[in-house]
Amino acid sequence: MSVEKYTWVKTHNQISKYLITKENSQLELIKLLKSIGITPFNDKDKKGGHNVELNEIDPFTFFCYIYKYGPEKDLNIYKKLQKK
């Protein structure tokens, strides 16, 4: 099979290269995702507790947030991310 069939490979490679440079800029990554319309970024502090705003994110979670809306919206999210 040809790599050209997998149009996401180049995009993932570029995102991965970008993420490597942001190890100490996790809030910036969260702000970037928020700026392209991805939400929410909170968690519960304990069972039944209050929402806590996230201030850390790892590369795998970054990709997870990109994919959380499903394949129908992935391309639109990639386009917004590329513009930023």
C-alpha cells in the first residue's frame, strides 16, 4: 500500500514534531486546543467533587482531544490547527 492513501500520516508527523518542542509549554497546548474549539478541559478532583481546570497535557492526550469529535470533524480540526 502506498503512504499517499493515508492522508493523516503527514499531518501526524508535523503535529508530533511540534509537540516535541512544547514539553514545558503545556498550558500553551491547552490554549491552542481551546482556540480551535475543542472543549472541555476539566476533571473532577474526587468522586462527586468539583471540576478542576486542567493545566497539564501530554502528547497522547493532545491527539485524543483532536479525535474526540469523530472522523467527520477531524479534517476541520486539522485545518484550524494548521492555521494556528
